[in-house]
Amino acid sequence: MNMAAEAHPCIEALSDGCLLLQLGARIDPALNQRVHNLAAALRQRSFDWVEDLVPAYASLAVFVKPAAIVDGVISMESAARLVRETLDALPGDEPTPRANRLIELPVCYGSEFGPDLESLAAELCLTPAALIERHSSPEYRVALLGFAPGFPYLLGMDPALCADRLATPRAMVPAGSVGIAGAQTGIYPRASPGGWRLIGRCPLALFDPQRESPALLAPGDRLRFQPIDAGEFARIGAAP
């Protein structure tokens, strides 16, 4: 990673109506927090030309309302300048604490819910119980949503649980599956193909287009996993 690039973040146009502010090129909690701090600062300034803000691990996409450009309310050059000013006004290198909501998600680990748990535990020289303990103990932060609507990429996993993806991805992963890939852990919001190592499953719907807020989780949320048994999984899954 070129550290000079982090000292001088770049802004580039992704399209005629979208700017990308690149703060770095690595997965790092402090860097990701700075992305979220910038998004919060832009929201606080209430620019009426901002259509959406989409954070990633080390970058922020700023979508500009097409009508604002057409009507001459803002140019992409002026938008880039205001985004840069907002970034420059943030505190120094220390991440700003934020009182984001803490969400607890129930997870049934192992058996048919986590078919890779035992093999992954053996690969990591852990017992399945120890892997569950290490995975469910930390407080995670939702770094971003991506891959599929509502799919959370989580920061905070114990480094001892890092593992490669499957050599051959599964053709179908059940909705709610909790997986590990590299230094990341995440949750599949709907049934889809995937190559992450599956260790458990959450009975809650992470994405429902009929809800007022379709995605259960939002970037910046704090999250804890709560281990449950198969009976509790069935009860929660059957609840209206």
C-alpha cells in the first residue's frame, strides 16, 4: 500500500453523476471509521444535491442528483470541492467515536446450519466449540453492504479464524448463512451461489424489500452474534 496515497486521498468521477473518494486501499478498522465519519459529516451538512452516499472499506461513493446537475445547482467540480472541504475538516488520524446502534443476531452454529464448521475448526487447530467462542465473542462493525442487497461485510473478526474461500464455490448457499472468507466474516441475506466457509446460520431476514428499511443492517452498525440451538432457530424463523 502506498501510504502517500492515504495522506492525499484522491477524488475521481465514476460517472457523470458519481464521485469516488478513495481514502486508501486496505482493510483497516481506523480507515473504515474515517469513511463513515466522512459520510456522517456530509449528511450533517445537508447538501440538497446529494442523492446517496455508499461507503466501502476505504472509499466513499457520492452520488449527485441528476436534476441538480441539469438545473445548474451544482457542477461535479464544485461537488468534488465541497467533498474535499468536508474531508479536510475532519479530525486528524484518530477515528471519531460514534454511538451507532448495537444489534444482536442469533446464529445456530454447525450441523446443517454450518456445514464447514468442523472441517474449518480442524484446519485451524481448534475445536468446533472454540471456533464458535472466538467467532461469537467480538463486537463487529458493519464496514459496508455489498455483493448482494443487505450483505454485511464485518470488521472485528479474530485473526485466528482467517481462512481461504472454498476452492469450488457452492451453487447455492441458504439465506442467513454466516461465513468466513480471508479476514472477513459476513452473512448471506438471501440464497445465492458463494464460496465462503459456512459456520452457521441466522434465522432473521437480513433483507426484505417490503420493509420500510429493507436492509436489517446499515454501514457503521455494531453487531454481536448470539449462539442459539436448532430449536430456538426454528422458533425465531417461524415468528411472524
